[in-house]
Amino acid sequence: MSKDPLEEFLKDPDRRAKAFLVLTGAMILSTILIVIGTIVFILTAIGIINL
């Protein structure tokens, strides 16, 4: 029976740390993009920005 490739990948502490940093960066970036999109939407709905 084959082992889980993700489990094999995360056995190494260096790979686990790198994966953590990448996922944390992706979560921060997605949050920033959501905030920017919300601000642009509100400004467009009010009429300050005409897109």
C-alpha cells in the first residue's frame, strides 16, 4: 500500500516550515486583495470611482 505523498513531504521539518511560510503568505495576500476589492466596490457604488 502506498503512503500519503503529503505526509511524506511534511516529515522533513525544513519542508514543513517552507510550506507554512508559503501558506501564511498566501492567506495574507488573499486578505489584502479582498480588502482592496471591497474598498473599490464601495467607492464605485457611492460614485467616487467611475469604472
